[in-house]
Amino acid sequence: FYSEEEKMNKKNRFFILSIKILFIGLFLVFTTQTYADEIYKFDLAHSYIGFAVKHMVVSTTKGNFTSFTGKITTKPNELESSVEVSIDASSINTANKGRDKHLRGPDFFDVEKYPNITFKSSKLTKKQNGYVLYGDLTMHGVTKKIEIPFEINGPVKNSRGKSVIGIETAITLNRQDYGVSWNKTLDKGGLL
């Protein structure tokens, strides 16, 4: 049995976006040395943008986006560096063709009208255990300011002798803040 508050929390389910991205040579962004402006692109073979969302109140559905681009522009002052990401919303994949088709449609992402989910940073700060990236996330035609805390793994040398690092983060978004608000009430309460 759920209280009214718990029912409202279930109704406003959250969309968790986990991002695991490997950037070739990005460690230069986070060193104290001075470098000229450089652009680094995401290494798509080692990058992942995934999510998990509650489904029917009893399970968690996981999925990912299979098509995206991203770049980092470094600056001599590391905290002036910037990040841009564009996700092809139609590349959503939950390993269920029917559900994926529904998610691409007007009830959810409406990819015909809003083909991309984008992020553009506006500020980078250093924190005790990592960094925080601030910027604008646009999804379903709605732009909101968000904070993305992240940690850096590495640097290490890859098999080709190049320095690489990994960056991991997880953020929680309320899909309804972005106008993705389709729900269906179930017979026993709760939402689909």
C-alpha cells in the first residue's frame, strides 16, 4: 500500500542517465600545465550513454542510446574548457522493438519533432573528489540547466602509446521536467 505522497513520487518517475565515456588525450584538460586550445572527440568504441527507469512500479528497464557525438574543447586554463554532446534520440534501445518504437513516438521522445538530445556546458569547477560540469540540457524541445558531477580515471597509456582517461558520471533527471509525461494508470494503482 502506498501513501498519497508515495503515489505522487511513483507518478513522477525519474529517468536516470548514466554516461561512461572514454576520451583520447583528454587528460590535458585536467592538468595544471598550459596548452593551446584543442578539440577532442568522444571515442565511440569505448563510450556508453545509458539509462534506467522504473517500469510498472515493480521493475527497472535499462537501455541506451547507440548514436551520439561529443567533443571537448580544451583551454589553457582547464576550468575554461567546454563540452558539447548530441544524442540521436531515435537511437534509443531497450532490447524491445515495440517499446523502442513507442519511446520514439509522440507519447515520449517524439523523435520526428525533436530528433536530438543535446548538452552544452557553460562552466567547469573543481571539487574535492572530482569536477562538476554545468550547462544546458535540451530534451523534447525543453532546455534546463543541470549539473554533472564526474570523476576521472587515469591517465594510462593505451596499446598505441597514447594517454587516455575515462570519465564516469550518473545524473538523475525527471522526464516530466522536459515534457516527456505520458503515463497510464494500472488496475491496482501505480503507473505504466
